[in-house]
Amino acid sequence: MNHQIARVLRKNMTDVEKRLWQELRFRQLDGHKFRRQVPIGNYVVDFACFEKRLVLELDGSQHGEQERDDAKRTQWLNSQGFRVIRFWNHEVGEDMDSVLQVIWDALHDDTPHPNPPPQGGREPEKTVELGQQINKRQPMN
């Protein structure tokens, strides 16, 4: 089911998603492969680099009302070993260079993820929301 949703989302990307995708596709960002609108578990994320376990999410004004759902989604993705970086749409539109710098820095951060995927069925002891630690977005006024 998520694969069908992802296919529809890929065909109907927002202008901001298309703009970032132009910078990420064809391994343009230091040779790292990104996929767009990709299912991970029960979610479809905007962009993912599986090699580096990095998820990029673009948030419009509607996401201000979905903070609890976003936090739950980020927590689950973190528990699966993914780092999540969220950007506001206007950041991509107004300051692409800074957005790309944050992504590049995350791709080259050799710090191990505090929650690698559980092995042998063990649950991670503590979930840290890395997306919030390296998140560049500012609250919209």
C-alpha cells in the first residue's frame, strides 16, 4: 500500500520538493544516492539516503499543526537507525545553499547514531531525536 502512495507522491511532488530533488538526484551531492518519496515502515519519507541512514523531510505551514505526529514519526525513524533532518519549505526556496550545507554536513558526520537498529530483537534503551539536534528550521511567525 505504501508503495502505491509513494508512486502517487513522486508523480505529484510539490515545487519545493522538485527543487531539492534537482540538487540531490544523480548522486550530485558528493556521490551520495538519494531516493525520493520512499516508503520506510509505515511512512513515506520525502527523501532518503540509505547508505548514510539519512532522511530529509520538507515541512510546509500545515506541519505546524502536526508536530505530535511528526515527533512520533521522527522517533520511530530514529529507532530504526535513521537520522531525520527537517526543513521548512521556505528555507529550500530562499536559502538552498544553507540547506545543502546542512545535508552535506550530515552526510559527512562520522558520529555513530545513538540508536542503531535493534539486534536480536532488543529494543534501544533510549530514543534521542537527532532531527531536532541538527534541525535548522526556525518556527514560522
